[in-house]
Amino acid sequence: MKLFLENKLKGTDIEILWEKEAKDRQDLEEMLSLPTGYKNESVWDDVDLLAVKENFPIAIINCKSSIHGRFSFYFWSLLFRINKRVKFLVVSPDSGTGQDEWKSEWGTPENPSKYRELARRYVDGIYISNVPEFCKNIKKNQGTVFGDVIRPLDELPNDLIRWSGDLKFYGKRVKSGKLESFV
């Protein structure tokens, strides 16, 4: 996913960082750490990739391959969106439901599954690419019905570019070369 995004974002000033790369940068770690209320401890979690422009986070990109793996991100997405005002996104295949026949796990915008309903409430976007290895029993004429927060993966780079323009509204205050306040 990192290589895909870097390739699509060439020529822009948007960086895509692994979680470890982002945590190694003091400014990003300070901006994204969430207080736990326990012994002045702070954490950040469920960050697979981070889209950054000029050292400011645009979006946290969580990469999952199954519904089971997605449930924890609703908790983290809520924390990051409320406390840090950072977009929280998920990239995933539509693994489908059912044992013998593939049926989209997201339903449709008009007839949403419980997963789509949760995604509408808690994330800024679920970007889908139905890679055959992860979509067992999917037939050639079947696919995810896109709409609302369920979007094709190809739209992610343009969304990141568009959102990077919104950073000017977050009140960047810098004092003596150090970030004083993010939001």
C-alpha cells in the first residue's frame, strides 16, 4: 500500500510513512500521541501508514484484510478524529460473507450492512480493492457497491491531495522553530 500511494503521489509534497517511521519523528509523535489518563502516559495505535504534508498529519491509513481485524479501528478512529482532527481511513478488500458464494460484506448505500453503518459513523473512508487472493468465491460480475464512505481504492490518492489543502484551517502555530499547537 505504501508503494502504491507513493507512486500515485509523486510530484506532490505528501509523504507516506510507516508507523515506525512516523514514531521516530518527534514532532509527529507529539502531535499524534493520545493521553491515557494513567501516569502521564500517552499512546498511539492502529496506525499502519500516515500521510503527512509539511510535517503535519493528513490521514491515518489502517490496512486490514478481514472484518475481524477492523473492529478495533473503530475505537482508535473515534479517538484520533475527536482529539487530533486527523482523517482516519481504512484500506481493505471486501472479503465477502457466506461460505460458498461471495456476497459483499458492506451491503449497499440503500441497504447497508451493519459494517457499513459502523463505518459511516466512525471513519472518514473505507477504500476497497477486491484482490482475488482475499476475496474467495467472488465472481467476475460481482463487486462492492460504492457510495458514502465505501470508496474504490483508486480515489484515495486524490482524496489525500484534496485534504492536504485543508491543513491551512488547523491553525499551525510555530514558536521558535517548534510546533506549539496543532489544533
